[in-house]
Amino acid sequence: MTDASLPSPKAQSPARQTWGRILSNTSVRIGGTIALIITLMGIFAPVLDTRDPAGISPANRNKSPGYEASVRDRETGQKMQLVYRFGSDTLGRDVYSRVIYGARTSLIVGVSVAAIAIAIGLSLGLVAGYFRLADSIIMRVMDGMMAIPAILLAIAVVSVFSAGLLAVVLAIVVAEIPRVVRLVRSIVLSIREEPYVEAAITAGTPTFTLLMRHVLPNTVAPLIVQGTFIVASAIIIEAILSFLGIGIPPDIPTWGNIMAEGRQVFQLHPHNILYPGAILCLTVLSVNILGDGLRDTMDPRFSKRG
């Protein structure tokens, strides 16, 4: 039997090849696994042996990690042992429960900000990159917004509204939109000079169809990468706002306000800051590692170096 008669291996589709490259990247596997674990931790917080994160126990204030307290169940009247894995705060609340539930808030903020900022920034970036008159107007506004540090811009926006989850998300979105607009605009400017785009324009393709069919698909990979960095940035900014006391109210546990409430007793009871701070750092680090891996596999300039 000759080589020509042997069955040729089935060619993989471009999408399957892309997924193969992504999943084979070490940074994607490590960062994605850690981020997935923290996400599942927040989603399944009620089943992770947690208590009411807002439950106050004055008799068990500022207890060290691992402290066991005997309490009486209100319904049965029987005594039961409660273990404060991460200790308790100044109001006797379980730090472990507050850290676990705080993951929900931080991840909701990060993902919501990334989704909204990309949706708005993509629309503005497409218009700015394709229409020269709109470009001069939109980009001057974006340049003015980028001249202000993101955290200061977020503080200015959140101060206009009452503190809450929606106000924090809106404040961070405003700070992140200019970066998405500049990214999309640069992609559009390079793509619209391509021969196939000029051919489509010559053929009389409507502008909306041209943008959706030829331009938009080229922005997907860079925006996915940018989205991971926006998530990490949003989580940090939310923690800063909550730490400063102008973000999410204290009755909703977030890593920022947990650390803010524990800073006054840090020298005597450092667990109030160390545990939420460690989870915050691990989350941001994992998302950044994931973003680096996605950039290396989805950006041709970086994939050629590998």
C-alpha cells in the first residue's frame, strides 16, 4: 500500500485549533483554574459551611482563626460548636463567611464592568475608527477622560450617586471605556486599509454590513484579552472604593470593606485584613495570568514569539 492510498488525518477546524492552542497554554491553565475555583467559591457560598455574613455575635468579637465557640441553637435549644476558621471581626461576624460571600460581589462588579465597558467602548471605537469626523470628537473626549487617573474618576462619579453596587459599577465603567475605545479604534484604522475592505467599499457594501462582517470579527480576540484585564482592574478599584468607605455599603460584604473595618485593629488582630487581602491578590493575579496566556495565544504578534 502506497502513502497516497493511506487515509489522510481529518483536518481540524480553525475554531478547534484556536481552542487547542488556548488550552495548551500553561498560563491559561493555571490562571483559569484559580479563577474558576474562586468563582465557584462565590457561587456556592451557602453550601461551603458558611454562616450569615452579617450575623453579629458581640461575645465572640476579634477571635483568632480556628476559635471554637459554643452557642445554643434557637430552634432546638441544643448546644453546638461553631468554628471561626478565619477568626471574627470587631462585631463578632465570621470573617470566613464574609470573605466567601465577598467573592460574589467582587466578581459581579468585575464581570459587569468588563461587559458594559466593552459593549459601549466597542460601539464608540467602531464609529471613531471608521468615520473621521466622529473620530476627532470622540477621541478628544476619551483623551480628556484618560487624563484623569481611573481611581479619581471613579471617586468623582460615585460621589454623585448614593453608595451602592450600581453606582460602583457605573463609576468604574466610565473609567474603563476610554481604554476600550482606543483599542477598537486602532484595530479599525488598520483593518479599513486592507484590500478586502476596500473591495467591499467599492462594491457598495452598506456601512453597517461592512462593520459587522469585516471589521467586528477582527476585534473579538483583542477584546477578550482586554476584558480579562478590565475584570482585574475593576476588582481592585472596587476594593479601593469600599476601603475608602465610598463604595458598596458595609452591610454587603466585599473584600474592600472587610479590610476597611479591620484596619483599626490590624496590629492586634491582623486576620481581619490578611485573609481578604490574600484572596483579593490571588484573584487579581489569576485573572492577569489568564489574560497574559490568552494574549500569547490569540495575538499573532505574541504567538510568533512562542
